[in-house]
Amino acid sequence: MSRIRDAATGERGRRIRVGLGALTAQTVGGTAAESGRALDALVRHAVTAEKSGFDSVWLSEHHFAEDGYLPSPLVVMGALARETTAVDLATNVAIGPLYDPLRLAEDVAVVDQLSGGRVILGLGLGYRPEEFAALGVDRSRRGRILETTVCTLRAAWSGEAVVTDGRTGHAVPVRPLPAQTGGPPILLGAFASRGVRRAARIADGWIAPDLASVAQLARRLEILRTRRTGPAVPRRTDDVRIHRRLGGVGGGGARAFPRRRAVPAVDGAGR
């Protein structure tokens, strides 16, 4: 069980955490029977990953896909919370602007309690116009919405009463609180430099996309290093986690949703 963990030691003895994902439960035909089998297989893959020594399991999110691409990662994480005991349960990524911030705070807190404090929340901007249109969210404001969501999550998980930006009414407490003090780590996925700066400023880590070269990755890591020294909203730690999918570089082809193979991913922390 420890062979993967024993082998994953990085520079200066800092252990690199290895996860499995992103798991998407995609099918060939999108039938109900196929989706049932795919979701069952996803749970079994997560259990096998834990038994094999992986540190984490990562789930992705998209909506209205004919191949059944997973639309509800938090629901599946609730199931995994009861089927596993040690692996972290993470999203790469949940589409932050498509969630009501207070409901997201509640749902994540419940899953964190069910799992005994094993949730990592990876959020992204989203990009597909049809998802935003169908769910009634202004795509042009997704950056601002994501930042508001992160701030709302932090406040809600601190125990204070909160009200979502732009709404009227009494501030409300979010209960239950997460098992992790201050809430689960929040990672932001980003490709553009602006998004990486956002991750450095308000998040606990950055989820790196597939990039064309090591030089592109190095430039974004430099942004993380420099921006962590400036003003920021409260974070769990001054360290920054970096999550990177292993495998090839470049895009996934012409399909909107390339069928994803479950591949290892690495997760580390640095100053």
C-alpha cells in the first residue's frame, strides 16, 4: 500500500502527493444503464486507488454532455466519503460560478464531515457558453463571481454569519461547519496569467492545466511566488499547493469532451 507514497519524494525531501483523476464517468452512448455502470466503476476505481497507496482521488464537472460527463461531483464525493477512509477527495474542477455560494458552502461542509475532513475543493471559471446560459449565470462576470464565491466560502466556514454579495436580508450562519478548521483547502484552476494571479491572491493552491512547454509552467510558477507576498484575503496557510496532471502536453483534440483516462496527478506544496 505504501509503494506509491514511498516513491513520491521530491526535492529537499518534501513528499509529492500522488492522486488519481480526473474521474468523469463518461460513457459511449449516454444511456441510463451505461451511466449506472460508469458511476459504479468510478467508485470502485477510487477504492482501488486508496488500497494502492494513492493520496487522493479527483473528480471533474461538466453539464449537459451527451456522454454523461459527471455533472455532480459533490454528490459522488459523498458516496466516496463512505466507501474510503484515507484518500483525499477533490475536485478538478468544480465550476465555481455555477454554484450558489451559500449552498456550496453547506454542501462542501457536509461532505467534509462525512469524510472526516478529507475534502479539497478545486474550483474553475468554466468556459462553455451553453452551461452558463442554461443555468442562468452571466458568463461575462464569471471571474468576479468566482472571487465572491471564494470569499463567501471562507467567511461561512469561519463560523460567522454571512450574506452573499448583492443580496438583501439577514446574515445567516452556515451549519454544519466543515470538519477541517477553517474549511477545506481551496485550489483554483487557471491557464491565463490573470487566473494564476487570482489563485495566488485568494486561494490555497493552483491547479495547473496541460501546458505546451516546461517554460510556460515555469512562468506561471514565478507568478505564484511573487504574488504570494502581496495583499491577500485570509488563507489557510502561507504555503501554496500546486496540482499538476501527469501525461502528455497540449490539448485534448477537437472534441468538446475528450474521453478521459484516469491518470496519476501530483500535488505538492511550496513557499
